[in-house]
Amino acid sequence: MNAPRLADFVKAYDVRGIVPDQVSPQVSRALGAAFAQVVAIPDGHRSIVIGRDMRPSSPELARAFAEGAAAHGLDVTLIGLCSTDGLYYASGVLDVPGAMFTASHNPARYNGIKMCRSGARPISQDTGLAEIRDLAQWTLDRGDVHDLGSTSPGQIVERDMLEDYADFLRNLVDVSGSRQLTVVVDAGNGMAGHTVPAVLKDLPLHVIPLYFELDGTFPNHEANPLEPANLVDLQAAVREHGADLGLAFDGDADRCFVVDERGEPVSPSAITALVAVREIDAQVAAGTPAGDIAVVYNLISSRAVPEIVAEHGARPVRTRVGHSLIKAEMAANNALFGGEHSAHYYFRDFWFADTGMLAALHVLAALGETDRPLSHVMADYSRYVASGEINSTVTDAAAATDRVRAWAIAQGDVIEDTLDGLTLTHATAPMWWLNLRASNTEPLLRLNVEATDDATMAMIRDGALALVRQEEGQT
């Protein structure tokens, strides 16, 4: 067998490639052996935990990874079907490194691995993934993936942790006193079909399930709620049933998207603000001074997020885009909570890891405490108008960025910063800001715009977009 080039599909934060041409049992076994040698053993651990999603290739790949790690003397606990945050729970509560087999929202022909150190601490190319990749590549090139060689191989055992995970989340957010709510949940044939029944059982909720059947071929729609087309069925079902809200999860159920009683999408930034307020208020009620509380948000979240956090006396912490970056910032600031525009939500009480299910429980609890519809509740956290992220293919990102910078500065009263790409903020009325970020892996420029009103947002969005695409022949 010619070994595949791992650098082609071992990404910045995880492994994600095509099965079996890239991600095969042989590759998984080599990665498991490398994970043992680079992460688990040097960190002083003698065991790891492995979870998997519903993709047809996941059981075999997870078992191969376990065999590679066990060959180096590690005991392995296979927890079977779980969401990615279910794997983080297992890593946290067992205090061992972990690996989750999933390709999240990618099409059925893909699979991959998300790895973490003990306590669900993230692993990226800068913190061990590059070393895992290189050692696994060396093993594959030698062709000895079946002779990984320990005289005392570890044991591989199976353990179901779904109920423990569900109990843990329900103990963090009490929904039991809520008024009766009707909620439509679109699992997209992903892992939410496995976890939602366990987490939401015995609560005052009437759950209307969409696509709860586990099917890694995704026969109904892609399990990627970030794409508006994949929310259409949920929106229609919410309106049809007169539901109080709808929830949509991605394939590995670590991200949660919300639609209100009208079927209208709720901005993840508004969810970030709502959950932040609930977490801050709970800590203050328990005796923690608000000034000692930090909340992390990435720089393309709505400006409403830091405003609302500050209004509640806590400290907003701005960070670059990227889940390993926000997790690192969470840990560095001992932050109570963190949110991203992509609907990843991070909790100190969940080992600083992300869990969409816990954010969903907060939304259900907040709605269940009031007689107001969700659209009215969320209006308190939705202050501005956003463009959403718009991608443009460019041949010269730096030149396009310079054109936008010059144009924006000519508008007057513009503040510039370069924390992540270029952010330009018009500080006086009417407020607006834009961010341009170049992709690290594709010839793309990503534009985000927010403003106080629709007209201003459209003017800035269209003006910036015309300059970005000026020499690209785009419309």
C-alpha cells in the first residue's frame, strides 16, 4: 500500500479526509499509536477514551485507533455512539485524553478525528497535532502499522456514558420548572438523534423530532445548519406545529442553531449574549463579584455581545476566530463562558469546551421562565444588523484589503485594528464595522459587516464587496 500524505488531510485543528483513500483503518491505527506516544504517555496517562459518530466507517476506524494506542500499553475505553461534546464530557470526567471519530457536517464520504488532551483540552497543529501527524506518517511509510510493538498491550473495553452525560448537563441548567414548551428538533440524521432524547427526557417539553434516525449518508439534508437551505425543513415544521422554537444540530451535535416561533433564525451572537447574561447572573447570585467574571467572544460576533456583558458588570474578552484560540483564551482568563458566531458555545463548567446542547438548555430555560415568545426575548439581545459572512475568491487578498481600507478610512472617524485580518470601526453615528479575513487554506477573503440599521449595513457591505471583487470579475 502506498501511504497517503497525511499533511493533505490533517488540518489545523483535526483530521478530516475521504474514506478510505485518505482516512483508512491503517491510517487510523498509525494515528492511534502516535497519539499514545505524543500525547497520552508523555502527559503521564495510561488510558484514553474514544467516541464515534454514526458514519458507516466510524466503528472500524475507532477500533483501529484503539488498537494502535493499546499496542503502546494504553488501556482504551470505547464509549461508542456519542456527540463530540459527549466525548469532551468523557475526557473531562475521566481526566484522560480522548479522540472523537467524526467529520462533523462534511458529506458522507468523509470521516475524521478530533483529539484532545485530558480534561478536554484542545489539540491543534501547534500543540501536538503536527507531531502526531509526522510520527504516524513515519509509521505508515515504514509499512509496520501492524507491528507497533509493546510487550504489554493495553486492554480495550466498552462503556456507555450517554446517561451520565445527560445527567451532567441537566444538573448545570434546570429546566424542570419551565412552562410547557413545544420544540421542534432537527437532528439532520446526526448524533443529536441519539443525544437529544436522553438529555430532554422527563422535562416539560413536547419534542417534535425531525430526522432523528442515525444515518451517516444524510438522506434528508446536510447536517450543517450554518447553510440556510438546511434550516428550511425546521422552519416549516415550527410554523406548521405552532411550536415555541426550533433547534438544529450539526452532524456531531456540538453546534446548536435556534429558530424562533416565527421560524426566523436567531443570531448565534444573540444566543451568546443571552447565555452570558444567565451565567453572569447566576455567578453574581452565588456571591462572585461581576468584575471578576470574564466572557470570551470572537471579533466577528455582534458588537452587542461585549456591550451587554459590560452592562452586567463583567469583563468581555475579544479574541481571534478559531475554536482552539477561544478555548485557550477561556483557560487563560478562567472565563465563565464563551461564544462564537458559528454557534459554538464554551463553558467553564464544561472544562472550557464547547457544547451546543448546554446552550440549548439555557435557551429552553430562559423561554420557559417567561410568557413572552422567543422573538420578543431575543429582541433584547439583537441590537444591530449583520451581513453574515460573505466569501469572495480573490487572487490578491492584500491588494483587495488595501482597497477596502483606503475607502473605509475616507468615510472618516474610522478606527483600525489587525487582531485577525483587518477590522475597521466607524465609532460615531451611524455605527458600523467591517472585518476582512483571508482564509489560511483557500484563496478566499471573508467579509463581515454590522451596523446600526439596514441601510447603513447594506451601504458598507456593498461598497466593500465591490472593492474586494473589483478585479475578479465577480458579481
